[in-house]
Amino acid sequence: MLKGKNIVIGVNGGIAVYKVVDVVSKLRKLGANIDVIMSKAAQEFVTPLTFQTLSGNFVVTDMFEEPKSWDVKHISLADKADLFLLAPATANIMAKMAHGIADDMISTTIMATRGHILIAPAMNVNMYEHPVTQENVEKLKSFGCEFVDPVEGRLACNYVGKGKLASPDAIVDAVIDYFKKEKDLEGKKVLVTAGPTREAIDPVRYLSNKSTGKMGYEICKMARDRGAHVTLVSGPTHLDKPDGVDYVGVDTAQEMYDEVMKKSEDADIIIKAAAVSDYRPESVFDRKMKKSEDDLSIKLVRNKDILKNLGMNKKHQILVGFAAETNNVLEYAKEKITTKNLDFIVANDITDKNAGFSGDTNVVTIIDKDFNCESYGMMSKYEVAGKIFDKIAKLI
């Protein structure tokens, strides 16, 4: 099931290390190639020889140990990893990751890893629930890390609460689930719109909105990570262009309309996450307007409705829209499904502090064409993108 997959496991200190022995054994039996890195604290609970025997590979324990091969070990393991599993993950290692500290073999390898990172925390309940730890968890989720949440029960410290490492079976299942969905969009062409548009008033001023493009960019990354060929049509943002994605930059709603309609026929999946200006000034001044003592009125005219036109012209495409609202969120979202011929819509209340344009998290409800609703709590925007493509995968 996992044959040919390279999994690097970072084992940190804590009594829960003994469970990771079983995780390594189970993953190896499923065909995965396992490399283990152990912290000094982890070695106080289980010896490196145990993991070496079960993984069939040398265990890395120190940045400065005698090398078994001539490579820079933390870079070679980072490049090799199809998945980096951190189990158990202590509050300390998560704090390091969240703040870019790389001072041992595990933290340096994580910093060099460009692949997916799966984190299974284990610690005292008070440590886990501490605001700093929870802030670090959310920050790591915003970076695209996924979590196998700890479970409730009696802890080694005799406290009762959430902090026990998830069972080996739950961790292995999370690994399997990642690889199952990893390339489920292979061969598919995904078209995504993101960011705001700008409608010029004069050479200096324009009409726009508060969209940052973060949600659309995370959708692109998720589609890319799941094997799709991705085209991004983006309004102006301060975000870096996603690697491995065809990028088209636009400014105005008309420019976005032209690019999207041109590329839509070839797409299998279209996700319109951009916040497009509904109106533009009827006339654009060719020179900067000078202020006067009088009030100013600017006549606005409607822009073309990109999503509606996509819905009217779609053939084989799966079409997904967004409804970013401040009130009557579900009502307005359901109306859009019908009027714009969508397969489903992603609705969110932008007044929620965890769901606004500029944040790294979102709180959404996905509504299908039969008005069935699935609501999700706060997640990173990358995780929301995962839920969107899980839904798309079922439609495919």
C-alpha cells in the first residue's frame, strides 16, 4: 500500500515514544521506507537500536556523528522525504518549528523539508492547552502542516485530559490517507482565480477590495500537491507566486474575465476564489483629478459576472464558487448556487475574526446543489482547500 514511499520520522522525547515503535513497524510492513531521527530525550526512553532494527536503516541521533554516507544528512533526508512524520511532537519542537529555530537534527531537517509534514503531538494536558502551544499549532497549520490530534485520557503524569499520543493505528491511518489523496487529481486541469481586482478612477486612484488572495493561492498549492496541472489567474497581491503553477497576472475585472473565459474550456475544474469588482467607473480620467471645494460623484457601471458566465457556458467542468458575506451567509450562498449553476459553493462569514481576508485561517460551510451543508470549524486555508478537493474528488 505504501510501497516506494519514503517517510522520515522525527521522534522526540516523552514516554509516548514507545508507541512510535509500533508505528514504524506497521508502516514498514505496508512497504514504506523509513528513516528515523531521534532527539537526545527520545533516546532516554527507547534505544536507537530498536528503531534501527524495525526500520532497516541507520538511525540519525546527532548532527555531528560520524556519517554513514557522504552527504549532508539533514538535507539528504529532507529531499528524500515524501512525508515527514513528527511523533511524538513535544511543545518544544512545535515552538521551534513555528518560530524557525533549527538547533538539532530534527529541527534542521524539518526546516529543509519541502514535502508534507504530519504532526502527532503528545504532552501534559496543561502544556497542550496553553495559549502559546495552541497559537503555535494554528501557526503550523497555516504553514500547511497537518495534525493527528492527541486524545483524552489518563496521562503519564496522572493528569486526565487531552494530551495522549494518538494510537499507532490512528497515526498510520493518517499517513495512508495522505498518500491516498496525494495524487488523486493527476491528469486534471484546474483553473483558479484569486485576489482582488482594481478599477482605475485616474492614474493614481482605483476601486478595489480587501481580498489578499491567500485562499486562492492555498487552493492552487493543494491542487498542485494532489497532482493537478494548475493555472492561477490572479489580481494584484503581495503574495509570492506558488511554485509549480502557471501564473497569469491581471488588474481589472475585464482582464480577469478575458483570461478566465479563454482558459475555461480546457479546464476540468474551475474554482473562482477571486473577489472581483462588481462595478467600474464609467469614465477613467487620463490625468490625476485635483480636489475642489465641491462634492464628487463618479458614475459606476456593471462589470461582467465571470462566475455566472462560466455557469452558463460550462460543459464538462466542475464549477466551484465562493460566497464571502457579512450577513445571511447561507441564504445568499444558496441563491448563488442556483443563479450561477454551480456544483457547490464555499460560504464564509468575513466578520468572523478567524475567517477574514487577511488571516491565515478560515471557517467555512460547503453547500452542494441540493443545498446539503457541511460546516467546518477554524482551519488553515490550506486545510480548507483540502476539504474543497475532497468534495471535488467525490464528484469526479
